[in-house]
Amino acid sequence: MKKTLSVLLAMILVIGVLAGCASSGGAAGANGAADSGDTASAAAPAAAADSFKVGFIMLHDENSTYDLNFINAAKAACEQLGVEAVIRTNIPEGQECYDAAADLVDQGCGIVFADSFGHEDFMIQAAKEFPEVQFCHSTGTKAHTENLDNYHNAFASIYEGRYLAGVAAGLKLNEMIEAGDIKAEEAKIGYIGAFTYAEVISGYTSFFLGARSICPSATMEVTFTGSWYDETAEKEGANTLINDKCVLISQHADSMGAPTACENAGIPNVSYNGSTVSACPNTFIVSSRIDWTPYYVYAITAAMNGEAIDADWTGTLDTESVLLTEVNEQAAAAGTADKIAEIREKLISGEIHVFDTSAFTVDGKNLDSYKADVDTDAEYTPDTEVISDGYFHESEYRSAPYFDLRIDGITLLDEKF
């Protein structure tokens, strides 16, 4: 896939439509995994950029760090390509999503993107209703089994970004131990998750493994809010973890609730989807995020040219789809930026794998085999062997995460979500 997109980008650079943007596309995912469900779209004449419209459906608005990340990428990609962006915000994960998609088609959009997991069924409904328009859904799971020419999923190996953020957390824990602020056995991390989906499990586990690779005594407690964006619940969750003697907090939730609680309590925080340093200068360490710009550029360009779009696309560190913010030196341990850069290169080269099975146990045992639910069904039936060569192959058999193992060292405080 990388090779195919490299050719595509070279062509774009030659004609001057886009300068200096790295992405990936073609017949395989950006991580090299085959796209089992990709079928070629019918060829169509290339559309003129100044007349091409792109629709975007966002779960929330700019107040959500998650949605703001998508909004910024949408604007950047459309500006680079010279096309018009039509952005719809605060679209729930219900029939409103289909209605918004249909409205964007009526407005003349040639491709429509949605940004939240629960949008998927309604995007599929729209794709079937409007076969002449391309529909792309971030975080979805069904494109490779739906086999629609005009419906596509995308995600990125954010677990690698979270692992790197975990490295920063581990360095901070070691600094606190060495300074005598805590004992080694007190290196307990708190984590606020939204739901007990595989995406969240993959995220908090990769973060924990990154931290433990640096601070072997680290443990973690996870609490859940039952919402992607609930500032009150996220702040309360952070305070609960702090009161339970967690000495560093991270989260997979989208408001400023947890970072604000950390700043108020003087507890180090590793954020998500963007820097919170302006509001939390004393506690913010670093943040990981997905940059959706490479995917948007790739998919929009393909739609304009009447070319096929991958059924499943996975961005990586190497495509610069997975990024970390600048390290806040005021809160981070000394040497954090250099260590992140070192580990990043080892992840790209394959010297380190996030879910190396020698680095974790489940019920006290290392695993050499595991079947995950990759071809999603109502019963979440395991269907694909995902451990080989000594590691769990996350986001290679489809773009959306499917790591759902409950590893030792992590305690879940509330699983009702």
C-alpha cells in the first residue's frame, strides 16, 4: 500500500496540487496488511478541485478535543487540495447521521467522512442509497466485510503513539521514585476510559506497556465514564483515581475534565488528541494523537480522480498519521523527548512491537495464540488468529483496533460501560 500511495503522491507533487504530504493507499493497509474487502470503484473523470465539495460529519464540535482534531485535519486537507469543505458538527450516533450524510450529498459533496464509531451503520445506509458518492468512516469495522465499492474504513496505529506517551509516563514515575516522592510500589497510574470497547482496551494497554517498559513496578487502575465526551464524569473519574493514590493520570476521553482535575491537584497528566499545556502548564507532559490529514488527502484525491479507495486504511508513525505533541519540559522528566525519539525509531523499524507477548501476561501466562473478533458480528465471535512472530498484530487485519485482552497489572474499577 505504501508503494502505491508513494506513486500517487509523486503524481500529485508533479502536477502541483499538493506539496510535501505523506500518506498511504493502494491494495494493502499502510502497515502492509492485505485489504480483503477492497474492490475497485468505477472509473470516473477527474473532478476540478475548485468545484469539488467534501462533506464531514462530526460527533461533537470544537469543544471536544477528539472532534477538533478531525476538524483541523479536514480544513488542512481541503485547503491543501483546493476543495470546499462542508463540515457538520454535533451529529449524534443515530439516524441524524444518515440525514446529515444525505444532506451533504444533496449539497453536491462527492465524498463524505464521519468521525465516530456509532456513525457506521448510518454511513453504510447512505452508501447503499447513494452509490455514486464515496463514504469514509473513521474507527469503523465493517467495510472489509460489507464489500461496497463506495464505503471505506480508516484508522491509525495510535497504539504506537500511546505506547510512546506511556514511555514519557514511565520516565516521570522513575523521576518521582528517584526523588523520594513515591516508593517504587506506589507507581500507580490512573486512566479514564470512555467505554470497554477494544479501541479503548488497546489504548490503555499500549499506554501501560509503554510506561512499564521504563518503570517495571508500574501498575494501573482504569475507570470508565460511558461517554466519549462528559467533562463532569471525566473530572470526577480523575478525582476518584487521585483519591485512590494514583500518582499520574491519562485518559481516552475527549474533554478537559481530567487534565483540569490533574492541574488542580498537582498530578502529572498525559493527555490525548492535543496539547493542554496552555490550561495545564504545571502538569501536562505530552499527548498523542492521530493526524487525519494524510488520509483525507489520499481519499479525497482518489475520489476526485475516480480511483479506488482502500476498504481499510491504517496510518502509522511512518506515514506521520500518528503524532506526539511537544514535550512540556516543565512537567516532564529530563530526557523525555530524546527517549521518545529513540523508541519511535525502533517502533518504525520493527525492533520493538507494542504488544510483544513477552512483555505481558494474562492470568499469569504468556500467550502464543489468540483469536480476535476481526470480522465483526453481533456475538463478537473470535475469528482471526492475531498472535504470530512473538507479538499481537494489532490493526493489521482491519484498521480499527481489536486488541481486547485483559492483561495482568491493570485493574478495572468499573466495567458497566
